[in-house]
Amino acid sequence: MNPPSLPRREFLKGSALGVLAGPVLERIAGTRSRLAEEIAVLQDRSLAGMADQYSLDPKITYLNHASIGTIPIPVQRAHEAFLSLCEENPWLYMWGGAWEEPREDARRKVAAHIGCSSSELVFNHNTTEGFNLLASGLPLGEGDEVLFSSLNHIGASECWRHHGQRRGFSVRVFDFPMGEAEKMSRERLLELHAAAIRPETRVLVIPHIDNTLGLRHPLPELCKLAREKGVEYIAADGAQTIGMLPVNLAESGVDFYCMSPHKWLQVPKGSGLLYIRENRQADLRPWQVTWGQSRWKGSVRVFEDYGTRALPDLLTFSAAVDFHEAVGQERKAERLRKLWQHCMQVADSTDGLRWRSSRDWDLSCSLYAIEVEGKRSSEVANHMWEKHAAVFRAFGGDLNSMRISPNFYTSEAEIDHFFEIIKTEIIG
């Protein structure tokens, strides 16, 4: 007869950690020490000259960070080190508990970076997953309404329609006047939302920065307005914000904040974050569960209750935060503001180009729409990629614009060259 077995994870912890955890933590510390040495010099370097910190092909003009970002070389090396370490003994790192504390350290570091408690932060896969959890797990039913504008991303929209049909709550979209974006004021933005909210509106979804115009919504003011009008739950789409501009979630006023940090925080692809304000966690039901519901009951970890996970990716969050803090959040935001201003000046001084986004930096970001008048944006995008290896997102319809989204290391010379080609080959 076989002896009675201990619970799986308790056995692994008891047999493995005492022998191996020490060397594991030492090697993680070594990886972080090497990273610190690599990024220590960044504080003294010009941001415009940091393209050498990335693996981007120098032949490519990459103006599409709003779709997907690229990992800095020092962070990439840290990620590779964690991957290599995992493959030496995947049982230990995935199930043995050796990486539990490093993972929680990463959670604490990210939470401090974005202004919230680590007890409010979920490691998931992307913004869409976060919104699916909300749409399936919030206590909504007949008579309840979910409201958002036409600027809302499909990943933050379709899940509400899908679950609303099944659960009985309604979804309403109010039209955002895209033609007003260039002269949009904070007061006008608040008026649009105030007019749209009804007594039955129980959930308001806001894109902190929308993915077409790059309009930065003033979350504290919008949340205050919504609360005064009786909205119970406020969820924000932060896919475009985290890593681009400083964020303080504790002061934002939102209950939920869904993120895709592979864009601007530049973590491994398929790594996401979800903020759930502590006093809202009991209202939300997990949408996937396995062994940990009783163990993690009462904590944000119940929303991470699934099986195998790419733990090397999660550990890399620490490296990404270290990199961006070495660069400096405020310094990076100022650099992006200068690039925004430069692009706007180029558009204004070039016949045939039309600036379509806000001209107020407090309502803007490093994502903006520029129309090539009289030309289909998709045709412009195809020409620029096929002939000049330039990457940006094209939006059709009434907007019919190039969505330009440079990062801080993009140079003015690179932008000028891009628009010179547009001027000579497209506009003519």
C-alpha cells in the first residue's frame, strides 16, 4: 500500500524550497543586479537617442506603439534569463513555489508604479480579458444599463453586448462627435457624458485614452460627475495609458482599470493587468476557477485562479518598471509632448495634411490622427509599408486618418523623413 500523500503544493514546498529556494533567489538577484547596471546610465542620456536600447530593425519606421510595443533590450535580457532559469527545472518554478515571492514582489512594484495597492492588482493577459471578467461577473440584470461612447474600443465593448443578451442587462452607446475632437474642451467632454447618463445607467465605461483620436479623458472629473448622477460602477480602459503617461489609480476615481502593458510599459506580449478597487472585489465573481478559490478567498488572487501561467513573463514586469523608472516618467511624458507638438506643427505646415486630434496636451497623448486629404488611409498605409517599411495604423470611415503613435526614442528626424515621403509621394 502506498503511504498517504500530502496535498500537491504542500509537498512541493516542503521538499523543494528548503533546498533550492536560496540559490534561485540569488540568481534572480543576480539578474536584477545586471539589469540595474545596464539601465543606470539611462538617467543621463537624451531620450531622443535611446533607439539603441531596442531591437527594432533600423530600416523600419515604427509609429505604431498604440497597437503593440517592443521590449527594451535590457528588459528582454532579463526575460530571457527568467525563461532559461525556468527551463532548468520547470517543475520547481511553475509549481514548487520558488517564484511565489518574486511574483509578489513584481506585483508590489507595478502597483507602486501606477498608484494602487498590490492587493488591488490582478495579473491577467490583456485589456479584453479584464472587461470580459467585468461583463460576466458584476451583479447586473434586468433594468440595469451599461453605457459608453462610440470611442470605446471593441475589446471593451463587445463583451458587454454578449453577456447582456444572456444576463438581461442593456447596453447603450452614445455617439461621440469626432469632428469636434480638435477643439474639444474638458467642459464639453463632461457635458457629453452628463447628457448621456440616465437613471438606469449602472455601469459607465470610459477609455482613459481612446485608440483612434488619442483623447485623454479626465477620469477624476468624469467619475465625480457619474457618481453624482447615480452610476454605481465605473470601469476605464487603460490599454493606451500605462507606460505612456504617469498614472495614479488611487486618485482616478475608477472602480476597475483594464490594461495591456505590452504596448507602452513594454512587457512580454500576452501579459496584462487589471485593477479592482478593494471595496469592489466582493461584488465581482471570477469567470474561471480551479484549485485556489478557498485558499485565496477574500483577496484579489481569486481572479487569477487558473492553471499553468508564463511566470517568467510576470517576473519581467519588475524589469520593465525598473527600466521606465530609470528613464523617468515625467521626463518621458515631456518628451512625448514635444513629439506631439512637432507632429502637429508638421501637419499644420503641410498642404494636404489635416490634424484630427485634440490640440490641448492635457487632453492628448502620444497617439494622434492625421488625415491625408483626398486619399484613403488604407492606401497610404500600404504604400508606406511596401515602399518604405513605415508602420502606422490606418483608420477609415469619417476619420480616414493615419494614427501616429511614436515612443520617446523616436527622433524628430525620423518623423520629418516620414512626412516628407507623404508630401512628395502621396500628396504630390
